Amino acid sequence: MKTLHNGVKSQPHIKLHQSSHWLVELLFGVVGALVLTLIVAVSINDASANDINDKSEKSDISGKSDISDKNGISDKNDISDATLIQVGTADMSLLWLDIYSAKLFSIDGKYQANRFPMILDIQYHRDIDAIDLVDATIEQWQHLGFTEANIELYRQQLVNAWPDVKQGDRLTFKVNTPEDAAFLLNDTPYYQVSNAQFPEAFLDIWLSEKTSRPELRNQLIGVN
């Protein structure tokens, strides 16, 4: 060990320290490269997964894949809006509150009672719980003079048909025939009706001459 002029001994471990510093830099460089490689690999896998999902969604939207809802129904026999013509439109409000907007479609743009196919499309302007929709529907049936026996017959269909709706949601009731009718939520099949008397009973809420909203009915069926 050498002694410097000021009496301080030289440090032989300086070279060792410098070597260790070089080794650490090399090690971190290798680790960094591995991490970068791993990140790139994960990104590629994520991109591939997203691409697959996008293709799947496009397939669903285009109708090339069989879309089924919670009740196992498919849209393969779905009525296309392009084949029906709008009859009329109406807005439902209570006091200052906007509740929904409704549109009625038929094969020729004219309304004729119980002539199918027919579409009733409702877009909601407020959040409404399913139970409130069920209660309101039953009240309308009572107003129309439905017997309690008939209401009970339709009640389960109604419970299954009405979802919770959010502002902006669209509930569409499409009727090919009384034996072939379904509800769609935001254009997605939601519930297939299994009672042949239900479609007429449901549409009567808006279209019956005894409806509690005659002005709304007139707007829907195109009567000025």
C-alpha cells in the first residue's frame, strides 16, 4: 500500500469499485432488455386478443353469428325496420317530466287493429325500475277492463318482458304474428313471448280505443 504526500493512504479498492460499477451497468442493461422484450410480447398478445374480440363483435352486429339472449332466443327471424313503415310517433309526459317517446310501424305505414307484422318502439327519457313498469302496465290493463284472471295469465310474461331501463334505452316490441312476438332491448333480443294472447293485450295499452291516453294513441296511429 502506497502513502500519498498528505499522509493519506491510497485505496486499492477503487479499481475493484469501478469494475463492480461496470458489471452492475451491464446487468441492468440485460435486465432492461428482457423487460422491454416482455412488454412488447404482452402488447402483441393484447392486440391479438382485441382484434379477435373486435371481429367477434362485428360478426354479432352483422348478424352472421347466432345472437341469443338469456331466454335462448335468436334474432335470425328478426323483423327488419327497413321492411316496415312508420305510422306515427308520440311523446309521453307527466306534468313537466318527459317519460318516453314511442313510434309505431306497420307493413304499409297505416294502422289496422291486430294486423301484423307490427312494431312498437319506445325510447325512455328517464331511469325506471322494472317493477314500476310492471305495475304501470297492470294498472293500464285494469283501466281497459281486463279481468283479474287474464291479468294473472299475462303477469309472468310481463315480469320477464320488462327490464330495468335507463335514460336513452330503447325497448322494442316486434310482432310477426300473435304466436311469434319478442321484446328487444337496444336492438338486442331480450324475451320471446310464449302466450298468443299477450301481444294484443300489450299493444292495447297504447292502441285500444279505451286507452287512458287517447291523444297519444291518435298520434301513434297517424290520426290528426
